[in-house]
Amino acid sequence: MPKRILQGTVVSDKANQTVVVLIERQVRHPVYGKIIRLSKKYHAHDAANAVKTGDVVRIEECAPISKLKTWRVLDTVQVGQVIEGSHA
């Protein structure tokens, strides 16, 4: 059985060797037919701590690494821009 590969945006990289990736998808509502956006967060293993918040990455499912981590980071598709808040 092939492993699933998803693409999403990193929303947190605070934990050691772990990133939280937000995956958004669009589905049609079964009754009303309107297109709605569904999102889900996945914890992924990043052994090198190379991925930062805002990056667009591809993740692949794997054997469980911990209680929450069953995904690993394959590669970075696009480097994100972290916007610094202005204190002026």
C-alpha cells in the first residue's frame, strides 16, 4: 500500500524535531453543494530541525514515532516569510 504524501504550511516549530503542519482541503458539502474548506493539523518529524514556521512542506506518513507523530517531513516546497511585528 503506498504512503500518503500531503502538502501544507508549518504553523509551529517550537518542539524539538517536531513541526505542526496545517493541511487545508476543499470539499463539496453533501447537502448544499457549496465548496467548503476543511483543515487539519498533523505533527511531523523533522530530524534536522531545518523547517521553520511559514514554510510550505511535503509530509509522508510513516510508522508511529511517538504518540502524536506518524508523519515525517520529506522536503521544503517553498520557504516562508516570517513577518516581524513592528513596535513603532
